[in-house]
Amino acid sequence: MRPLADRVALVTGASGGIGSAIARAYAEAGATVVLNGTRREKLEALAEEIAGARLVVGGKGPDLDAVAEDHPA
């Protein structure tokens, strides 16, 4: 049984040891995994290993001031 089928898991820090292990565990449980991290080579290798994984490579987080300006309260 795949308890996370039809679910999406966003894993930040997936280019590191703990993050990649978490990504693998979510994939084994049936989730579609979205990988995020700063080391492109490691993310690409992990994405090839996990069938159906999506890849998002980032550095720093979003510019929260710009987001706040675009979406005022």
C-alpha cells in the first residue's frame, strides 16, 4: 500500500543527506516529490533516482519584501 499516493511532498534541503533520505522515504510511500536545494548536481542525481520527482533549484529564499509589496494586506 502507498499511503501518500496522490499527494505532493516538497522537500527543502534535498541536496543534503537528511533531505535526500526524506525525499526517498516520501517517494517510497507514493508521494510525488518536489526537490529543492542549492546543489544542482546532487538534486539532478536524486531526481534521476526518484521516478517522477520534480526539481526546483534555489539559492536564497524569496525576497519577502517584494512579495509583501505585490500582495498588500
